[in-house]
Amino acid sequence: MTERQNSDADQTRGREPRAKKKPSMARVIRGAVQQFGELTGKQADGVSGVRREGEGWSLLVDVVELERIPSTTTVIATYRLDVTADGELDGYERLRRYVRGSVDPS
């Protein structure tokens, strides 16, 4: 049965149509990272932050931009991914680039 048929059936029985279930945080992260990879060709090295932003999500994703030997000299970039409430990638922006072996000043 399609979503529309379910909605119509609920209305004829006097029930409210079923609300669309929002994806979990884990599903949002997996989907956004996959979509980002498909768009940019870049593989996520890790997710360093995630939070709700209004109805959607904001993710910080670390990506290897330039692989070097030794690995402590590899160039990493942090991207912010904006994701809709439905888990669709809405936009992204590179925030910074750094060498893997460096530490943020405290």
C-alpha cells in the first residue's frame, strides 16, 4: 500500500494520517556522508561534530585532502554539512585545512 493509500484509508476510518517518521541521528550521519562523497568524490575520515539546527542537522566531517608519508603530515579538511530534517544534504562548506599531526591551540 502506498503512503497516499495509507493516508486515505486512515481518513476513511476517522484516524489522522500517519506522521512521517524522522530519521535517527545515525541514519542522518550515514546518509549525509554518503551523499557528500557522491558529490565531491571525497571519503570522510570521521565525523567530529553533529547537532540539531532548527528542523535539520549540522555535521562536521573530517576528510583527507592530501595523503602524505609520514601520515602525520597528511592534510585534513573539516567540512560543515547542512542536512534537512529528512536527511538530505542541503549544502556544505570547507571550514579549515590542517596537518594531521597538528593540535589546535588551547
